Amino acid sequence: MSHFLSYHLRLLLFCSRVEQGTMKSLLGEEHSFIIESDDDEEDPTHGDAGAAEEDDGSSSDSSSCATPRARGSDGSHPNSYTNQWPQSYRQSIDILSSVQSPSLSFLGTPTLSRLSNSFLNSSFRGKTPEIISNLVKPLLRLTTSDEQQQQHEDVHKSSQYLLPSKKPSLQQIPENQKAPAIGHGPSPYQQCSYTQGAMNGINVLCGVGILSTPYAIKQGGWVGLVILVVFAVLAWYTGVLLRHCLDSTEGLQTYPDIGHAAFGTYGRIAISIILYVELYACCIEYLILESDNLSKLFPNVHISIGGLTLNSHVFFAILTTLIVMPTTWLRDLTCLSYISAGGVVATILLVICLFWIGVIDDVGFENKGSMLNLPGIPIAIGLYGYCYSGHGVFPNIYSSLKNRNQFPSIMFTCIGLSTVLYAAAAVMGYKMFGESTESQFTLNLPQNLVVSKIAIWATVANPITKYALTITPLAMSLEELLPRSQQKYSNIILLRSALVISTLIVALSVPFFALVMALIGSLLAMLVTYILPCACFLAILKTQVAWYQVVVCSFIIVVGVTCACVGTYSSISGIIQNY
């Protein structure tokens, strides 16, 4: 009887707190259940309480195409897949991939956010999880119209948050204390249209890889274009496989989640490391690209410090590093994400400039070239493989779609248009410059032409805006590993600065743009784009896979492993020979 009375007294206390407005949203979509903590030494209650985290940086404007990092694919609260490292992957990749992206604070990750104790700690201390979970459930089952109304209200409430009257002691709510969300409709954050999804995909795929496509034809001959088309088809197929993996288990949101579902914790960690190494290598490519193209514009620049003379390549690599380093310290990367979305425009502009120089400025398309250059095929494989290294982002794009059934056609659109741009640049560049084609076709453009300067400056500007967005996922994953006592603003700046400086050191040590790109494409892109999607698909859906799917996936894995081995060996050999 005493337990019964105690239960109802606490229930009345809970209801009075809700009526007095101590909480704006009991089951809010984005915010944790917290109230003032008068006693910092209270023991946590082990029960189910709902909510995700609240960024303690500046308030963020959520993109219509971005989804909260800690949500399940159906809009539910996070499960075991999102509780493990790297928890920051989804948020950071959303910012990298979305044309419209949310703000990002240094302290915006679950491991860096400090949330106050749940109100359940003070209101329901000592109660069982069953009591708590029953309290947060509706008394009557929601109808479809009620669910839609609840979702509509939650969207408007997601930006509201009741701050305590005094600064509380904050700590993150353990994942095992979070209650399941009510309602089973689609997430209100799945707002990406077909066009937005395709634009996000093209923005990811159409990067610096287009600069080396003419050089890839030089290496492998005209027959090498067949490799480009084959890689495009296989990339589309493996992208669809990732979709099936995400749909197989509730709560899968990202590529690391897929690895976790397929191969356990070690699979999650291994895939995460591969993805982060790929992003790190892309940052190295950006610095090499900036150094080469700025040296093309200002070849006579050099500086002497004491007895040390820095040539134009070294000087511009250091200068670029000094420019991009402060952008990695920004608390809000929204501005950079808007600007970097112009990468699609920059890519199209490059193709137009190349066509203009060949036709209007009478450079001409006279070079024929060779049909097949067998010794250069391995390097060409790596360069073409790099062109389709966007699969680490595709699960995020899929999760953000309003209509997920459109994903295969969105993949077809973005890969198809990207392939057309790659092929156009490759054919025009190689026909214009032939066997004198350099690792980046911008280095072949006549310096006296205005259009050439436009193309080069467009090439220079884009990586500067993308550098911080590319390095941030890696930085955030490392920040998660810092002890709580070391998660200070100054330490975060030091960590990110060290990452940037390390990319400079590697870029100066291996200043070979095409060979580094071929190495990334052969080793990392083959894993991320071709091998791992098939392996994960077979591991997760092994009991549901048809025999022909096993054959196709096995074929792709064999092709991927062969290309990875041959291309990696040739790339490393080429780097060694250039020293």
C-alpha cells in the first residue's frame, strides 16, 4: 500500500511540474529531459527517459536535408549502433554532404555536450524502469491523425528549450536511460527532395578528381574510358546495396552502422578508420592541388628565411595551410557548407572553360593519342576509382530523403551526370594536350588567356572552402576519444591545428598529385565503394540473398580486390621512383 501511495504522490509531483512549465517538451524530438539539479551528488536513476542531446554552442539552424545524428532511420531515438564510436559521424558528414547544412559547434557532439541530470533522477529516484517507461507512454493508442499532429508539433518544438534559472551541473544522459519515442510515422527530418538529394550526391562526387581524368587517358589510353563507365555502373549497384543494408535493421543510419551490423564492433571501427583515412588523404590532395596551381599562376615567388629558401610550391603549400587552419576552428561551419556547395558549379565551369579554350581560343582538339597503354592501366584504375569515392556519404543522403524509394534513381542521376562531366573533361583535355597532359589539366592551360585564369582560380577557391568540412569529421571523432577533463576549447584547437599541420607535412613529403590520387582511389575507394558494400550486404542479408546476387557481389569483390592490389602497388612504386 505504501508503494502504491508513494507512486501516486510522485505521479502528481510529475504532473505538477509539467503543468508549471518546467519542461517545454516531455517527448521533444531533439532535447533531453533536464531540470535544475540542486544536488550534484545524487545517484543516477537507472530507468528509461527520453531524448537526444542539446548542443551547448550557438543555436543551430537545421537544414531541411539534414537529420539529427542521434536518430534512428525511422525517426526513433538512438539504439546501440549510435552509442559507440564514432557518434559524431552522422552530424559531421551531413555538414560535408548537404547543400544546406546545419550549424556545427565544437561542443556539439554527444561526448562533448554536457547535459544536466534527468528530471527522473529527482522525481523518480529508486523507481523501476517499468514504472518510468509506463509513465511516458500515452494512455490511449494514437491514431494516424494524432501521430501526424504529434509530429507536426514536435517539429515546431524542436527549436524550443527551457533553460534553468541557474546554471546546473551538466552531464550526458546515459543511452540506457532513454525512452523509446512514441509514434511510428516517418521522421519529420526526412525532408530532402529528389533534386536536393541528387545535388548533394553530385556535390560529393564532382570534386578534384575531374582534374586528372585527361591524365588518366594518357596513362591507360582511350580504352581506359571503358573502366570509367564500368566503375560508374558498379558504383551505382553498390550504392543500392547500401540502401538494402540500411533497410535491413531498424536504426542503421551511417556507413559505420552498416559495418557494425555486418561484422560487429570491430567492423564498425575498421570501416570508420578507412573512411577517416580517406578524408584525411583528400585534405592532403587539396594542399598539393593549391600548391601546384598557385605556383602555376605565380611561378617566381620564393622566400628566404635565414639560409633556407622556400620555392613557390613549398611557399604556397604553407600559405594555404595558414589560410585554412583558422577555418577548422570555426564554431559554425554553415557558411562554408553553403560556399562549398558551389563545387558543382565550379566543376561545370571547368568543363565549360576547357571547351571554350579548345574551340573559341583555337587551342584545338588535334591530338589522337594511343588506344591502349597497358603499363599505365593500374594508375588509370586508381584515378578512375577516385572519381566514385562518395559512398561514405550516400547512407546519410538516403536517410535524409523524404521519399526513400527514389534513392536508386537519385544514385543513377548523380553518378550518371558525374560520369558525363568526367568523360567530357577527359576527352577534351586529352585531345587538346595529348601526351603532354599533366596530372591536372589546369597546369596545361595557356597562361595568357582570361578563361584559363578563371578556370585556375575556380580550382583554387573550391578546396579552400572544403578543407575544413573534410577534416572536421576526423577531428570530431578524435575529440570523442579525449577524456572529459581534456575536452576544452583550447585542446580542441590544438588537436585540429595538429591535424592540419600533419596534412601539410605529408603533402610536402609526397607532392605528387596524380600518384597520391591513384593511391587513394586504388586502396581506399576500392574498399569503400566496391568491396565493403558487397561484403556487408552478404553478411547482413545472407539468409535472404538470391544466388545471382551472391554471384554479382562476389564478382565485384574480386574486381575490387584485384584493382586495389594492382593499383596500390603501381602507385607506391611510382611515388618511390619519383624521389
